[in-house]
Amino acid sequence: MLIKKEDSKKFSIPGGTDGWLYPSNLQSDQTIAYVEMDGVYPEKGYSINDVCTETFFIVEGNLTIYIDDEVYELEKGDVIIVLPGKKYNTRGKAKIIDFITPSWEKNNNQIIQ
């Protein structure tokens, strides 16, 4: 299955996050997003996924990610996996490929304070 960039959907999130969400594969078991970040996500509080696992691959730059009570410093070439039910917050300037399984559904993610 080939997905061209022009088939992706551009998004912007307050706090300095822009990206492209690519269509899910035919089985709807994975979505891929390319993210360019220069700031913080979410702008306030934490993000938490009800069912999705997010695997971040750092293409360029540096990223600090807070997962529950742990802090991780990431740089180019690093990978981190955020499991469902874990609250997280990201900060930094980086380009990221985000592998999301199962496929991304907005109603499966919430921002908490």
C-alpha cells in the first residue's frame, strides 16, 4: 500500500506542533504521522490514549518526554513507546515519525490537567 504525502492531512496543535496524518492502512491497525515540533504538547496538562500505543522515532532534534512520573531525554535516532493509559507531555524542537497502533481515532485521546 503506497500513501503519498498529498494524501495526508495536515494538522496544527497549539503549543508548536504541526504535522501530517497519513491515512490508516486497510486493516485499520496502524496510522503514521510525521510531526514537526517546536514547543510543547499538549499546551497544558497531559495527553492520554485510551487504546492506542504511540511509538515515536526521533528523525532530527531533541525531545523531552514526561510519561507518568518519568522523564526521558531523546535525540536523533532514539525511539520511545507510550502505552495506552499512560499520561504524557512532550517538549522540544524535533522532527518525529509517530507510529500509532491501532489506527488513530481522535475520540480515543484526551487531554487531562
